[in-house]
Amino acid sequence: MITITPNALEKINVLKAEESLTDDYFIRVSVVGGGCSGLSYNLDFDNEDKEGDQVFESEGEKIVCDMKSFLYLCGTELDFTDGLNGKGFNFINPNATRTCGCGESFAV
């Protein structure tokens, strides 16, 4: 399962409103090769399910992930912070054995 925190949900709703997205848009989370640790997180809005997608709901928000990415993201929590130590979405991934300093890439 992939979950989001209330802080992440609040920011997601702000971004949806800024982009004038309708209620049929959801969060798509994926993993791509790259970054200083080998794998990077990708976070987008989407409105189309694809074959093999894993679908979750957290805080009332639909979260979708392809099966290959889910193998890396199982149990991950998506958070959002805007404090002095950094601003943005954070992936709290129990499968990551190493992360880069900026938190945008990881290794398993």
C-alpha cells in the first residue's frame, strides 16, 4: 500500500486547484532510473488507469502506481513539508537502503 499524509493531501488539493484539474484526476507515483542513488521518484497527476496499475486510497485521495514501481514503493508514505529544512514532497520509503542528500533518489 502507498499512503499520503494530511499535509501531502492539502498540497495536492492546492496543486489541483491551481491547475484547474477535475475530480477525476488522481496521483500517479512511479520509480524511474536515475539520480545520484540509482532510482528516482516520479509524481504526476493522471486521469487514466493503465493495465496492471495498483490502486490505493489514502486520506480520500486515489493513488495509482504501476506494478514494477510498486515493488520499490510498497509501504511508502508520501508527505509534504514546507519548513526551514526543505520544502516539497518527501517519500518515506521503508524499502530504500540508501537515499541521496536531497531525498529525490534512492537505492534498494
